[in-house]
Amino acid sequence: MLRLSISSIHSQPPAAQSVQEDTACYAPHCMTPQTLTTDFSATSKLPFGTQIQHPLHFWRVDGDRHPSNVRGPWTMGVIEAEAGRQWMRGDWFGQGHFCRLLQTTGQKSKMRSFALAAALAVPTEAFSPVNLSQSLVGRRTAATAPLNAEVPTQSNFLTPELAQTCSDAAGGTPLYAYSLDALAKSADACLAFPNAYGLTVRYAMKSSPNGSILKYFLSRGISIDASSGYEVRRAIDMGVPAEKISLSSQELPGDFDELIRLGVKINACSLSQLERIGAAFPNQSQKVGIRINPGVGSGGFSSSTTGFSKTNVGGPSSSFGIWHELISDGSASAIVEKYGLVPERIHTHIGSGSDPAIWQSVAKKSLSFCATWDTVTALNLGGGYKVGRNPDEQTTDLGEIGAPVVEEFKQFASEHGRELKLEIEPGTYLVANAGALVTTIQDKVTTSDYTFLKMDAGLGASAESVVVVGHCCESGDLMTPKPGEPEALEERSLRAAEIGDYAIMDGSGAYCSGMSTKNYNSFPEAPEVLLDLEGNAHLIRKRQTLRQIYENECDVPDGVF
């Protein structure tokens, strides 16, 4: 889930009813909805006037059209019964926000947040108590706990002025903007990864394959991790030396032998791939890497953002790599011996994880595979380092997870007399928070339940569910799904926004531009802009033209229909 902010450089949004600072660029809480439970010593029916102090998140004013967003701790009080309903009242800087008490059972009162709109919840006059029943007007309690309003007020690196600069360079929105300063900081962190006997950092180019980004990382001494033969060729076309490229692919490209001759380091990801490489270079002492599934995994498809896992990159549910038991039973070694191959690299990858104990365990097991062949000189532990895109999310401490790995490498050297080089291949870690999707609010509509903001970006601009609703004529163009329930709606709460304002989605640097759904509804692919250290915007990818969308289509011969 990415962080969303709105820049009102085009039109100043109206003042919200609740107290909020008048900043030009601001962001929502982006907190995961949850059921909050408070224990009470009272009976199942809470007495009127009961004071409840709890850090509240998303609340809805029952019977009204708009959601209320409050973050505590603040004081709640049970008020009156109206039409058989119990209501809760909270005082937030003197603003009487009312919420319905949804459920009272025994000594627990469960107050459930709503999975609201596929929209940003826009504060309106409907939040004022005077718009509720007159029986509730003016019945407020004074707040007895301070408000903890830790609300981001701007993008990670884009001010309203810089957003405008990027838009000017790209010829309008939507666009992807990247910060050279942020790229430099993430590169520094990866190059400082703890290691015992040398380190190679490989950028997982699938996360954001723009040539300018590849060239920058190359200038920093970072090599390339490719996931297809096409990525290899693309990197070479961008000036990356073949010997700086490693390929781990589900599908061995048809020209793999030529790539090997060019110097590309290919990791065999299955027994059949190992067999094909051996057959192409029989008895030539051809060096090869071997990717192994260690039998464990951490993370999975969108697990860091949507809370569900479709597949893993490690473990029994993963198809990536040679199953570890096929190493221990000699199946892989038989192919190596058959063709006289020389394994020089072992590659494992467990997915998105930041637990030092897991990394140490995987390093230990991966090193045991290195002991299978005494020709191995390097161990690649993959990437998958978690990145915090929102204030309540943690970013992996590379030093913390790397320290125990160093000890395992030293132990291996002591036992086997070989000092192995460490390789890592971060993608998200390097670019996620260095990129942002900049869009413009095109429309604003309301229904009986929700307020929708419509952006000029959608399925074709970002594969991450990051914004409200896009411009595609598709019910699935939902950018704010409920974590764990990609088909369920959920709100994002911001200050009032109007048509023409910029909406900026931070954390869009990885797996967005390169992984987006292309040309749905014939919308062109978004341009990309790089901000240098002086704040100058450089166009690094032009906006796709309409002709480019259909230029590869072919007419059928006359008479076919």
C-alpha cells in the first residue's frame, strides 16, 4: 500500500470542518483498517456518559454519506439513544464528531472501522454536528487526552513546485517521477551491506527497467539481475556490459548460448535448464550458476501491500529454482558431471523478509549447497528486502540482517577453506521510495455512501493499488482495496481536494511503471521524469503516442470477413 498525498497547486481546496493545518501538500494516514476492541467493567449496555479513551483510526458517521477520519488518542463518550441506536461522541479540537456504536457484547465493545470508498474520504460540512439530529447538537465532552496527529504533510521528495516542474517536463500528467538523491541513498545502503569476503550488488531491473536508472546504478558499481532474455538484451542495449549481467529466468531464452558467449552469467533454475546448458557446452568446463529452492520462503505475491499470498519464491509452493532435495540426492550433480560443467555460483531467494534469524538460517542452508561443489566461489542470497512506504511500516535494516550472514560465511570459510563472495539483488529496496506517480484529479463524484476522486491514471499507470479510482472503464480499476481483500473497497482519508489538484502516490518506484497493464482503454503509457540533485527535471521516457499503441497490429487479407 503506497502513501498518497495531494498537492493543491492548481486549486486551493476548501477548508475542512475539522482542525487541519493549511499546507500545500499533504497526505493521509494510510492505516490498515482494523476492529478495535475496548474492555469495559460495565454491563453489556454501556451507561451514557461513559468515557472511552482509545487510539481511533477510521470511523463513519452513521446515517451520513461521508466517512469521518480521526486519529487519537482522544476521548469518546456514549451519548443518547436515538431511534434505538447508541451513539458515540468524540471531541477532537472541539469538533463534535459522532460515531455509531456498532456492537456491544458482554464487557467488550467492538467498534469496527468500515471498508469505505474506492475513494479518498473528503472532509465536508457533513461532519459538523449541526447536520445530524438536533437532539445531538452541542452535546460534547472536553477532550482529556492530547491528539497525536502524526499526519504526513507532503510527498517523500516532491513539493508542489517540483510536481509542476515534472509535469512541465513530461507534458502533463500522469507521470512517474524519480529522485536521483533518493536513488543515491538507497544505493549507498546496499553497497554497505555487511560481507565477509567481498560483495556484488545486482539491481533487479524488473522492478523499474528504465535505461537511465540502469545507467545510474552501473555508474555506482551496481551490476544487473535480469529475469528474461529480453531484459538481458535491453540492458546490453542501454550500455550495460554483458559480464555485469546475471540471468535467472523461468524460461531459458532461445539464444542462451549466445548470451553465455557474450559473458552473461546464467543461473540454471531447473534440472532441464541445467541439462540444456550442458548439452550446448559439453565437456568445455562451462561455468554456470545454479538456483536452488531452499525449501523455505518469506513473503509472496503482494504480501507486503495486500496481505495475501498467491505464490512464494521459495518453499514447496514455489516453482523457482531446483528443489533442494534434488541437490542432496545427486540429481543436479549427475548433470554437472555428465557435461563437465563448473558450478561457480549458488543462488537462493526467499522473498520479502526482514527477520535476521530467517536470513541467517537461509544463509546457513544455502552455504551447505556451496559445499556440494568445491568450484563455487559466490553465493547469491537474492533480495526481497521490505521497504516501509507508510509511516507505520518498517524498512529492512540491512546491517541487522547482514551481520549474522557474515558470521555464517566466516564459519564456512573456517570449515571448507573457501572465502565466498556474497551477492545480493535488491529491486524494491533500491527504487520503491525513490519514485512517485503524479496524477491530476479529473473529477469528483458522490454516491449515497462514498465520495470518489477520479484520477487521470489507472490500470495502465500503476500495477500497485495506490490511488482511488482510475480513468479506465473497468470496475476493477480500484486503487484502494482493503488489505487481504483485493475486491473490497476501502477509503483513504485526505483533506478536501478539488478537480485540478495533483495527487501524488509515493512508493511507486518499484513494480509500477514496468509492471502496469498496458494500453487498457487505449490509454498511452505514462512518461517518466528524473529529478537531479539540483531539482531539475529530465524526461527519461516520453509519453506513448496513440499510433505507437496500435502500430504493430496487422490487417487481415481482403475477403476474410
